Amino acid sequence: MKRGLLLFAHGARDPRWALPFEDVARRVRAADPAVPVALSFLELMSPGLVEAGASLAALGCERVELLPLFLGAGGHVRKDLPVLLEQLRQAHPDVQWLLRPTIGEDDAVVEAMARCALRPHDGA
């Protein structure tokens, strides 16, 4: 079963805002080139979630894990995301769409943020 990874971020008017998320997608692709990765946005940027998910389905992904790149499961994750996910399920019923917890709920991410917070800052 071909696995895909759909990364989902909020989006912003400033294109520089997306740079860290694009870096995450690049690093995931480099770590495992066999897994197709798509980066998507809720608003203000493209591609949107449904469009990016469709691109993974078109690549033959039969199982797509959707990873919200949010620190917590606020309103967008609890309310907006399920509607978009249902659109993907309706449009691509042959694909198994799996929603993972937000990235900020992962212990490794919380630990990395704590380590970063404790690192001395040079003041620059």
C-alpha cells in the first residue's frame, strides 16, 4: 500500500511565513524519498488541503496520513479540518485518509521546544 504524507499549515499573507513549513517538507522528502509529501494550507496560501490531497491521490497513494502543523488542536483543527477531510474522503473514496494529532502534541516536539527555550540566546 503506497503511503503519502499531507502536511497542513494555517497560511499567511506574507510568503516568508511558509519558509519553515517548506523546510519541514523538504527534510521529510530527503529523509524518505519513497514517501510522497504534499504541503497544504488552510487559507491565504496554496495549495489548499483538498488540492494537495488530490495530488497525492493522483500519485497513487492509497493511504495518506494528514499531519496538522499546528501547536495545538484549536478551532481550525477541530472545526475546519474535519470538513476538508470529509471532502477528500468523498472525492477519493479509494484512499484511506488518516488524521494524526497536531505536531505540537507530539512529545518529541514539546521536548525540542523546551530545549530550544533553555538554549542561551546571543542577543543578536
